[in-house]
Amino acid sequence: YLLLIGRSMGSSMGALHTLNEARACGCHVVAIDPRMPDIAYGNADWVGIRPGTDAAFVLGLINQMIENKTFDKEFLIRHTNGAYLIKSNGTPLTEADFRKDGSTSVFVVANSAGTLSLRSVKRDEKGAAIGFIEDENFKPELEFSGEAILANGEKEPVRTAFSVLKKLASEYTPEKVQEITGIRPEALKGIAFDYANNKGCIDDGWYTSKNGTDVELYQLICIANAMNGNIDQPGGLIVTAGAGFKVPSVAAGKGPNGETWAMAKEKRIDKIVYPETSGTYSVALDAAVSGKPYPIKAAFFVGTTMFHRQADAKKLAENLKKLDLVVVQDVLPQELVDYADYVLPATYFMERRDMSGVKWARDGSIYLSDPQLTPPKGCEARHDVWILLEILRRAYPERAEHVGYKGCKTAEEFNAYFGAFVDRGYKKFLDDCEKKKPGSAEAIRKSISENGWATIKTKKYGEYPYLKPFGTPTGKVEIYGFKSFSKPGYAQAIAPISGYIPSPAYTQPKADSNEFILVSGKNCVTCSGLNMFTQPTRFMGDRTVWMNPQDAARLGIRNGDMIEVEGMDSGYKANTQVTVTKRVVPGAVFAYGFSGGVRTKTLIKDPNYQFVKEGINSHWYDTGYAQPVVGNVANNSAVRINKVRG
Ligand SMILES: Nc1nc2c(c(=O)[nH]1)N[C@H]1C(S)=C(S)[C@@H](COP(=O)(O)OP(=O)(O)OC[C@H]3O[C@@H](n4cnc5c(=O)[nH]c(N)nc54)[C@H](O)[C@@H]3O)O[C@H]1N2
Ligand SMILES: Nc1nc2c(c(=O)[nH]1)N[C@H]1C(S)=C(S)[C@@H](COP(=O)(O)OP(=O)(O)OC[C@H]3O[C@@H](n4cnc5c(=O)[nH]c(N)nc54)[C@H](O)[C@@H]3O)O[C@H]1N2
Ligand SMILES: [Mo]
């Protein structure tokens, strides 16, 4: 049983094939999405939801599991921080509350008699988490509440993390959930029944740029998975194996041949503003205007579409003009090229040799792709790394020397230089495999030469968090985020657990009016800035905006009409064609990302590519709102739909 919340799968890297195998084996798939994803054409259910309200749905699901006692109590006690005690101010009770020299990383559980026991993560000399320190015979109470006597002699009311979750979830009755999400009580109850009965799993996504409340949502999704005890088990939410393959490369202060150097003291600019971000580009562009936290004067874009990727295209366009230097290194003349001082053409992956680990699969594998195309004679395009090294060599020759690069005149010369790293990494990897398991190197070499890939490590289930701790403060699945208390100011920004929060990223549209939430997603034929510029896209792509028949009737709009989409927050206006369809919920409109509204001057001079101008680019309507501390930027927005006459 698989629940997909805001996952279209139609585009998801090879996962569709596995999904279909699962369905053929009887896996029931349910998609919770404001629009019906393509997978729901087959034997999958689609449950429409009002955009940005998913947290209420998940809390409703958790509440049903608690009310019906269908949750995995044993798992919650043993493998989550559900039984860990929380003080009245919301912070965890720790050893430091009892002893002056006590640790704030040692947490406390209680049994039904009120006896306390300590729990913490076991670490090696280097600080790496290797296990748990806890009394396995101690039976913690999941719903304990009572008083603890602290070091200063004061009595402190305490309760378990699970009690906090239970109280929060209790507000999300099926009726309340319907009011917020639009999902019928019977649908919620049915999903809660099936999900628990089949020990289902909710995909945990990875694209957290929808409504500016995504971190909270994904935390709730993980909690709902823990409620089923279905973590790192077959058919559950798993930690993938990984192959452990590395080629000699450049890391902070370390070169491929063992060279070392001092790194600049400055932190990456987005890490200053959003310390927990995995990458928030808007900070750099803001700094181009404000000079804060430090001034940015130049930007170098390698293989990213920016205008179709980044929320708030309007600000992007303004900020790009403020930079002294913009360089775009790409394979196609996408919109960003219009803002570039220099355009550097790169070769495509099919023109290069590439060896790497497979990241997004259950088992750990490696692959080797050989070049299948040769760039035509006279073509200026070069391998991405070659371009970058040539710039490095001219700007900072000593740094290029650090990585043993002295300049290459021809592609063959560069490929030999670069290929040597891959060969060295591959050889070392094979030697290591052979040492661990004699005979394995030959088997891997054979599989690579015959298939282009080889599976190195088969997934072992039941490791995390049963034997190996997660990276959380407790090492367990945290149904109450202790990370929130790890640094000053964090608890205000990342609550340990949250209820439904209306999106702070855009104005909430008025019901039954011409105001809507605009959502986007990918599809197999038109997503990615690359596919957009292939001719078949003209015929396969969908550059319209979808609207529910109920809304269309109220506004007097018919299928195929031209409409004007006006940003409620951004003020931006553009015309496009409308598709009137029940595949989107009332109150929301949908457009594929990467599909339309291209404004580049260069490419669309070609009459064959005029079509890329059709449709809208949803990012012209975004506010650019980013979540504090984590920095994920919201892609959904609020728009007015106006009928175009004539
Ligand atoms: N062919 C192809 N395949 C690709 C890619 C590609 O470019 N081309 N890209 C790859 C990448 S980088 C990724 S991240 C994956 C993405 O794979 P998925 O995450 O499966 O795909 P998306 O289309 O981004 O999913 C977004 C879905 O969320 C819905 N949605 C929007 N707002 C809300 C909301 O508030 N609530 C809910 N419940 N749903 C909402 C949208 O309608 C959409 O269906 O695909 C990968 N696969
Ligand atoms: N509205 C909306 N916005 C979204 C999303 C959405 O669903 N809806 N999805 C979000 C997600 S999950 C992601 S991952 C991002 C993706 O955003 P991007 O990563 O910017 O998207 P791509 O379209 O994959 O951009 C790849 C660019 O690299 C170029 N390219 C391809 N191969 C090479 C190469 O070998 N070398 C070089 N130098 N260039 C190359 C292509 O021509 C293209 O211009 O977008 C995000 N933004
Ligand atoms: Mo992505």
C-alpha cells in the first residue's frame, strides 16, 4: 500500500517501472494531489486535495490511527523518541536537568511506576554514531505524564513526546480535515484503515518547494510512517544501500592526488542566511542588490535553467541585471542566456565517458556510460570540467596545478587527463571489492562491460534505526524534533512538531471567486529545460492551464478559451489557453513546470520553436518566500483568472 502525497511519479527517474511491478503484485496506490497525476489513469486512486493543506490530512490520518488503536505501539516505544519526556516549556528532559555536569544529549524515559531511565546515542572516538546506550529490559510508558524533581529541587511537569503528538492530532477530526483540505471524511477513514491494515508506506518525497510549509509536512509524513512501524522493512520507507564508489575528486582543501590547501574562512553565502539549507540560490542574487551578507558581483551558471527552476522569476530578472558578470555554461540557449555576458557551450552526457554510483535505487550499484556521440567537426562545445579547469588555469594557475591540470589543447588530451581519475577510482574500488570478497572484481568488471552497470550491495533490511542510529539527536525516528533545540533561534523557525499552517508564501484566495492557487509539477515529455527545446515537445507537451468545470462554469470559461493569469502577489500578467478538466480540484489551477512561457530572444527566432512562448511559466507568479533556517522556496502561488474577450 503506497500513499503518494504531492508525487507525480510519471517523471520520477525509473521509479515508474518499479511502481508498475509493485502494482502488478497487488500494491494499492493512492495519490493525494490537487491534480490527477498520470499514474492515476491506471489502477491507482486519486484523492484531490486543496493545495498547501496536506499537513491537516496527515494529522487526520495519525489521529485515526490513534483513535482506532491501529498504530505500532512497540515500534514507537523502541525505535522512536515517542516515550522520551518533554518539559512544560517543550524542551526535552535531559540528564543536565538532574545533574550540574549532566549531558544535554542524554534523554529520559519513564515506566508506568514512574521510574526513570536514561537513553543516548553511543559514539566512537571520532563522534560517529554507532549504537544506543539504553537498558533494553526497561519498559518505557508511551503516554506517561507526571513530575520530575530537578537538580534545583523544583518539580517539573513532564509528558512524553507521543502525548504531545496525540493531543495535537486529536484536533484533526475527519470533519475538521474536510473543512481544511476538502477531503471527505469517508475517504480519510478509508485511507487510514487501508494504510494501517496493509502496513502501508508514505513516500517521503524530496522536493520541498511547494508552499513554504514543506519541512513541517515531511516531518508529519515521517511520523505517519513510524506509526505503522514500517521503517527500513520490505514494502516500507527504507534507507537505500549505496555502492560506496568514489573517484579521486576535489573536496574542501583536498585534491585528487592528495594535495592540500587552506580554504577561505567565509561560509557559503546561503549557509549564512539559511544554515540548514541544501542550496538556496536566491540569497546570492539578493546579495547582488543589497550587498548583504556580503556583496556578490558575478554569477556562473552551469547546467541550470533558473527561469524555469527558481521561484520568483521577476526578482531573478531584476537581480541578474545588477551583476557585473553573468556566465552561462549550457548545452542549449535557454532563457538565462539572454542575461549572459558570456555563453560557454558544453557537451552533452552522451558525448562523454562517465562513471558513478547509482543514488536513487534500493540496491547499491555503479554504472559506466561510454560516449555514444562525437561532437561534429568545428563544434566549440567542450566537456564541462574542461571548461572550468581552463578558466581556473587562466585565473589562478597555481590552483589548477593543485589538481595536476596544466592545460589541454584537444578533447582527446582532456579525456585522457580526466579519464585517468576515473580509471584510478575504478581500479581501487575493484581491488577493495576483491579484498572483501575474492572473485567479486571479475564479476563486477563483467557486468559493467556487458550491461553498463553492476550491483555491488544488495539492500539489507532492518538496519536503521534498529542497529544503526539515524542522524537525529536521539538516533531514533523523532516524532518530536529535538533538532529544533540544537541551536539558538531554531525552535522558533523549525517547531518540534506543527499543526496545519496556512501557506505564508502567498495570499489565500477567496473561495468561489476568480482567485486560485496555481500549482505545478513535471510530466514525462515536457519537463526539464532540455526537453522543452526538442521538437516533439511541440506536439506532446501541454502548455495550457487546467481548471475544474465547476470554476469554469461560474466564470463563464469554456475549454480551449484564452484566459489571463494575473499574479495576486506579483502583479504579473500573461495569457494562455485553458483546459477545463475534472483532473484538478476546484479552487486550484495547474500548469506543468518547464513547459511554457519561455521568453528567450535567441532561440525563438526559429519558427519551429515559436511554440515555447505559449503557456505560462509559473515562477512569474511566485513571491520567492523561503522558509527560515532551511531556506526552501515556495513554488505555488495565488493568481486571478480573468476571461479574455475577443
Ligand atoms: N522525465 C523527467 N523525469 C524526471 C525529471 C525531469 O525533469 N524529467 N526530474 C527529476 C527530478 S529533479 C525530480 S525532483 C523528480 C520529481 O518527481 P515527483 O516529485 O514525482 O514530481 P513532481 O511533478 O515534481 O510532483 C509534484 C506534484 O505535486 C503536486 N502538488 C503541487 N502542490 C501541491 C500541494 O500543495 N499538495 C499536494 N499534495 N500536491 C501538490 C503537483 O500537482 C504534482 O503532481 O522527477 C525526476 N524525474
Ligand atoms: N514550477 C516548477 N518549478 C520547479 C519544479 C517544478 O516541478 N515546477 N521542480 C523543481 C525541481 S525538483 C528541480 S530539480 C529544478 C530543476 O531545475 P534545473 O536543474 O534548472 O532544470 P533542468 O531543466 O534539468 O536544467 C538543466 C539545464 O542544464 C542544461 N544541460 C543539460 N545537460 C548539460 C550538461 O551536460 N552540461 C551543461 N553545462 N548543461 C547541461 C539543459 O540544457 C538545461 O538548460 O526545478 C525546480 N523548479
Ligand atoms: Mo528535483
